[in-house]
Amino acid sequence: MSDLKLGDKAPNFDAETSEGKINFYDYLGDSWGILFSHPADYTPVCTTELGTVANYKAEFEKRDVKVMALSVDGVESHKGWIKDINETQNTTVNFPIIADEDRKVSDLYGMIHPNADDTLTVRSVFVIAPDKSIKMTLTYPASTGRNFDELLRVIDSLQLTAYNKVATPANWKHGEDVVISPSVSNEDADKMFPKGYKVVKPYLRTTAQPELKK
Ligand code: BEZ
């Protein structure tokens, strides 16, 4: 059972997928990545989830994020199910789905939670930065489909805060004010945020969202 934590290096692997054999790091290149598992092919919630991800292709591309899905079903099962996803979700699945029949990747990433189900993967998500460090994880049960708008919102925050000394407050959305990191002194903040900032409390300083820099 893997115990990957934020900041850990995402393990590399080779896997059979619906798009052929893929090396994970080669697939990611210098982009951000999302690796997400679902319990099983030909199931209703998973069908809507993978269709949603396919329909968000432009949103992921805009953020330079490469997506890869996983379940413990085989390649032929994935290929047949993809036709159903495309038909019912009005999309074209445009990312590889790992066929993890031997659970190699599921075990590497701790995607099987035996007390929930000892054979199927739960709904795990790993967001991986270009340096291959894990920036976010989440785990949902089989019965609850994930909110992919929330995932995009988190990626916006991760990308903004990776390159600026700011953090994003509760319910923040792209374009809204952010908070200045507590590690930044007022003297440095004066230089870093020339458009100014508001001191609500000495530890709570807000400023307009900076431009995304890389
Ligand atoms: C679903 O995707 O609908 C699902 C998969 C496994 C268990 C329960 C629901």
C-alpha cells in the first residue's frame, strides 16, 4: 500500500493503455499532469466522469495539463467502453486510459483502498507539477462523481502560487483577489505588489491576482 504525500516525487511507470504502451514521464514531458483512477468500465458515474474530462480538453490544454485515467479493466474493455462514452457524453475521449489488470500502477499510487473495496480502484486524483512532484491528491468513493470544475480551480491556484508569493483564499476563482504569503514582509510586499495591497490584519493582506508567470 503506497503512502504518497504532497511534495513526494510521482513514481514513473510503463503501462498498457487504450492508446498503446506508454511511459508516464515521457507522456507528461514538461507539462503538468493529472493521473486519476475510476472503479470500473461500463459503470454510470465513471461514464459521466470520463466524458466530462474529454469535454474539458481545451481547459486542460490552456493550463498545459496532460491527463491520464486508470482502472483495473483491460485494453479491449476500455476500447469498447470509450465508444459508449463518446456516444452518450457527446464527446471524443482524447486521453489514454491505463489498463491496470495486474494493479501495478494502482498499488504504486495507493488507489485500491481495501476497506472500501479490495479489488476496484477508488476515485483518486494526483496533480503532478512539471518537476514531477505531487501537488494535490484527492480521494472520492465509488458512489460520488468528482467535480472537475473544482479540479480546474485547484490547478489555477497551484499554477498561480507556484510562481508568485501568494495563496488563494476560500472559494477563490481565477481573477479574484488573493492573499500575500505570510513569509513576505511588508517591505518586500511593497516591491512585489506595486499596485498595492490591503492590510485587513497584519497576517491577512489581500491583493489583486498577479499575472500568471512561469
Ligand atoms: C459508477 O461509476 O457508477 C460506479 C462504479 C462502481 C461502483 C459504484 C458506482
